[in-house]
Amino acid sequence: METMASARLPPMRVAVVSDIHSNLLALEAVLDDVGKVGVDEIWCLGDIVGYGPEPSACIDIIRHRCAISLAGNHDLGAIGSISIDDFNPHALAANIWTSSVISDTDKMWLGSLPTLTLVNGVTMAHGSPREPVWEYVFSSRVALENFDNFGTNWCLVGHSHTPLVIVEQKHSVLPKTLPISLEPITLHGRAIINPGSVGQPRDGDPRASYAILNLERQTLAHRRVAYDVKSVQEQMLVASLPPYLIDRLELGR
């Protein structure tokens, strides 16, 4: 489902989270860090469930704490809105398990979420503005093609579990990848921004990843937060989730 939300007065500072994947301890660690930093709103780019051991608790927190939430492919798969035949065997098994343990109320809420929206002059998509559910924005080529699919200054995406900023250059047909920094970066020009994954990072750093946007100053800060990975792995083992998903959590891969 895709929607375009009406404009409203923008918050100044926004925390952007994505790909929580039923990892409650990682989500709680991020929210604790958000509380220390201080923001006006929290936005979620989807994949609230899948992979991890506590989908219902994560749904409840995102539903109540986030001003804006999107649905990702794992969310839609868990409620039967999309086919999961193309999921890899590990994701497939976790998605079937997730669907069996979340409530009908949880499923109805996930089903009500858009996959693409426009809020306060910022485009938000789970995958990409061109294909909100499935497409990964990894390369300059894919990013370049997607700049034609949104009209705002910034587009926020998740899905790849890899923090990334790609800025459209003024005098070039190619976008440029910028380094992520804990210190705020001023973004000059249109940009596609991925905050990374809260619950299952895949950039080689197992710490939970998220971003802070300052919409007034046009800055971005990327933050990493440590959490008790071993405890989550133990919970996944008890739930009989795939060993591959359990092992990769501590590797950030």
C-alpha cells in the first residue's frame, strides 16, 4: 500500500529507525540512546518483524512511539499480503514463525501501514521510491535511477541493513557516496539516506544502527548503539529460529 501524506509543521529533530526485525533488546537500546540525544519525533522505515524473537513487543513499541511507520517486505510477508516464496530459506522459516505468534490485532496494524509516504517534505520508502517493497539501493547506478522517482530534497530508505548516504552532485550525472559520521553532516543537494538496521546490521558492525536528522539545519548524524547480542541469540535459540540467523547477529553480516 502506498500513500502520500499531507504536509504538516515539521519537527526539527527526527530519529529514523529501520529494520528492527523483532529484536527488542536492540530497539530498547536505540530508544534509550534517542532519549539521551533528544528528538521531536521517531520515524520507522519498516521491517518491524522477521528474523528475531520478539515481534509482538516490537510492534507494540513502534506503534506507540513512532509518529510515522512504514511496512517492509517482512511485515507484509508475515500477514500474507505478499508472497514469501522468494524469501531465502532462513527468512522464510522466520517469517512463518512470526506469522504464527503475532496477534490478529498486530496483523491488522501492519496491514494498515504504507510502503511509501511523503512527510514534511521528506520522501520515505522501505526499499526505494521506485519500488518501495523489494528494491535495494546499494549502487550509484540504482541510486541515480531512483532520483527521478522522488521530488523532495531527501529520500529515506531501509531494506539493505547498511547505513548509506548518496548525494546527487550538481555538475555530474552520478551521485556520490558520503561517509557516515557520528558528528552531524550537512547535506548539500538531494540525498538518499539509509540509517542502517536496528535489529540486524549487515555492514560488519553488530551494534544497532539509526540516524538523527535535523530538518531545519539539513544535517544528518549516524549513531551506533551496543546491546546484549548474546541474550537475543539465546531467545532465538529457544524459539527454534534458524541457526544461520542466530550466528550472523554477532557478526553484523
